Amino acid sequence: MHQTFDAALEINLLHANQAGADHNRAHFDEWGITCLNVMSSPGAGKTVLLERTLAALNQELKIAVIEGDMTTELDAERLRQYGVPVIAINTGRSCHLDSQMVSGGIHTLAQEYNPSELELVFVENVGNLVCPAEFEVGEHAKVALLSVTEGEDKPLKYPVMFQEADCLLITKTDLAPYLDIDLHRLESNVRQMNPHVRIIPLSAKTGEGLEQWFDWVRTQIQSLQIEELAIQA
Amino acid sequence: MHQTFDAALEINLLHANQAGADHNRAHFDEWGITCLNVMSSPGAGKTVLLERTLAALNQELKIAVIEGDMTTELDAERLRQYGVPVIAINTGRSCHLDSQMVSGGIHTLAQEYNPSELELVFVENVGNLVCPAEFEVGEHAKVALLSVTEGEDKPLKYPVMFQEADCLLITKTDLAPYLDIDLHRLESNVRQMNPHVRIIPLSAKTGEGLEQWFDWVRTQIQSLQIEELAIQA
């Protein structure tokens, strides 16, 4: 979040964003779509994670991606190779996706595809461990990635992301043997910020943790379906 | 930078920041201090770089550090062990240092130490590859770090940081053998954004590049001294 020298303005900004997020969420719920907001520092492995996920779950689930980047469609192009709808949003100078940008993405998606046929939308946020955590976009759950190369102190130094996450993927575990990192201390630092977050150590290279991640994604979709049935009953 | 739904406000924000940066810069010039603003994603190695730099140059140069973090004094404590003045600034929810925060740091420094005896001030920014690049703090030069683990596409996806940098340190080169990274392509992507930036591949672990980095720092101090002599002449 930027300091604007005006606390009221910051509150208004987050308030306007939340109203837009509620609007997006209502669309997702109407269409029976589970939306997951995927966030991390640049280069922690968000796009590789989505590549592995699309490769594994594309036959089982109807998936789309809303892909946020400041510039370029490099990541969007990588994900389009998996044959799923990918809506690219260039944020320009903005350091995070906000609900208004994602609303644009949702409406483009709904124009080009039948949204009621979709079951899962991943929002890949701009690479930034700070601001994306403060701007809801209408997601049902927040997924944060932290690479083992970033160091075990990060949950203490960038607390909001870790407090907000529903699932934390500790990525690039294949590199841990080459680093001076204490994974137990990292996990205990995460727990200090968020006792209940699901933590999955993962390597897109060796495949470690991918099955647990896929199961967690399936559980998110099932919880939403159970919730809907309860509302209908 | 955040979208504020108000272009005029964004301009005012950057304008107010620039006025503060000019004020800080005037102080640095008055005291004969060279100020370097050190920026990167979280975990790219800013604090380790400063540890190595203080260990090597502390006898040769009078150095102080202004240390920005959202929360905690973890990094400030690490650097204080080298016996240099370290002013810690906690930015709270803010994702970057701005000139007003650094002004507070400078005035604290000037109260506790004789600033005219200092030659070099490092400002270690909040870990964020986006926003710090837009907010000058009064520095004479900008130093950006990009770790090899972040991937060769980052200069294209986060252009402002690479356009603004005077020196780019490609860190953690000791990990390159374990990664699928094309260092030539990374360098060519950097050049596409900034043909004139000084690029130094560096490993705080093996020591690769550290001497070139120290030389670059010395050159910054000398250029400022030559500039001052020219003004006095």
C-alpha cells in the first residue's frame, strides 16, 4: 500500500476496491466458479505452478486464467499453450491487480466463453509480496508462494501476505540443499503470522508437493459446491 | 505505484515526493555524502550485499545505513554488528520508502552523529521490484539487484526498475548451475530496457563480482567529489 498522506483517501481506495471485489465474487458465485488469487514476489514460480496445474487438471476441470502483468503477455502466452481461456491484464505502472481490473477480465471472459461451464478461475497477480495482499479481487481463497531462495525471515518482514493467505506454497524446495535455509524456522515464522494457513512444500521440478496442491484445489471447489447445495436446500 | 482512480492525485503524490527528495539530496550534498538507494524483490540479497560491503569498506570509508522494512529491525540488527550507524525505518503498510520517511532518517542520523564525517549512506529499500523505483529519496544513484533465481524475463515484465537503475547486480550466481536460466538472455533483456546500466554478476557466497561492486561504489564517491571541486573552482 502506498502512503498517500491522507488516511481517509486510503480507506476510500480500499473501500471502493472491496465493493468491486464483492461484485466480482457475486459473478463467480452465480456461475459456480471457484476463484483462487495466486500471489508472490517476482520469480517465486507462480506461472510454472499454473503450467503444472493446467497440465494435470485440464481434463478433469474446466479452468480459465486471469493473468496480471505490468507489461507483456509473456506469461499469458505460456499458459495459452494448455488450451485454456487466458485473459491478459496489463496493469501498466500499477503494482497489483485491483477488483476493477479483474472485473474487466471477468466481463471479457464472459463475452468470449460461457462462464457457467467454467469451474475454476486462477487469478495470477503481479509479482509483489506487499500490495496484492491488501486488494481483494473477488477470490474465494488466497494462495501465496514463497520460494526457499527468499529466506526464512520473510513472513516476519512482509506479514500481511502471510496473514491473508489460505494456502502457502513453499516453492523451489529442490534448491534447498544449496542454500543456508532453515525450513523448520521458516515454517515456524509462517505459523507465527498465521496459525491456520495450509503449508505445502513444493517443487515444480521434482514434483514434490504437487499432488497435495491439486488436492487442496479440489477441496476448494468441493467446499463451494457444498455451500451452494446448503443454500439451495 | 497504486492506481488511485485519480491521475492528478498520482502526479501530486510523485511531485510532493520529488520535492522531499530534492531536500534530502541538498542535505547529502551539503555534508559531502554519496547516497545509494539499494532496491530489489524480497530475498534477492540486499542485506547480505551490505554485510559484505561493510565488512570490506568499513575501514576505508565512513558509512551509514538507512534501513527500510515494513516491520521488524531484523536487517538493521544484522548491519549494526559492523559498527556503523544504522537508522531503521518501519514503513508499516507502505511498500516502499518515500522521501519523507528518508528525511526522518536523515535528521535522526544528523542528531546522533556528525554527518559531515560520513562519506557514504546506503538506503536499503523495502523488498519490492515495482514501487521503490518510482519514489526518489534523494539518492545520487540507484542500485538494483536481481537474483538468478527470479528468471531472465523479469526486466521485460518489471521495466521501470531496470530503466531507472544505474547499477544492476545479478546476484546468487553460485545457484545458476542448478537453474534453467540463460544468463546471456537475461543480460540482453536488461540492455533492452537500459543500454547504459552497469551490470555486475555477483555471488555473496563465492565472492564473485564483489571487487567490481566495491570499485563501482568508490567511483560513485569520486565522481561526486570531482563534481564538488568543479563547483568550488
